Amino acid sequence: MALLKEDFPGCQALLEQVPSLSVHSIDEEGSLRLEVSGPRAEVKQRVPVEAMLEDVDGVTIHVLLHVIDGLMNEVEVYKDDLGVPQRELAPEDFRLIVY
């Protein structure tokens, strides 16, 4: 939900997909596979929104929402140094970038 708090093209349709959301862990970095149903979102690009926050070591953590064929598909998490994030991904610390 933290990735959907800023308005962008397709955001409303993505919010309507949330009640059907099923989440599955992908990797130790924290990436998640998403399964949803609902109205298809018309987003401008595959990643319509990204969040960034700093890890305890000062390296930036990225959290990207992937949308495929109008449906939320994945939340990708990675660090700039490709390490495993050491801190909790606290939504209140997210700096959102809308594309």
C-alpha cells in the first residue's frame, strides 16, 4: 500500500486489485511475487512507482512495483551494492518516485 499512496496513471485500478492480493516471497532480499485480479491498470511503464530508503550501512535500497499486462506482478527489492538489506523496509521511510 505504501507504493500506492501517491497518485499516478493506473494507480486507482491497482488499488482495486489489492483486495485479491496474494503474496509469495521470491528471495532473501525481500522481493515478492504478487498474484491479483481486478481491473487492469493503464500504467505508463512496467515500473510505475519506486521507493528508495537508506540501509544501516548508508547504501540505498530500492523497492520497485512491477505491473505486467495491467496487473501487479512483483515487488522487487535490491540494494545498490547487491547486498541483502539489513534494516526493515519501513514504509514511513520510503521516498517515492512516480514514473
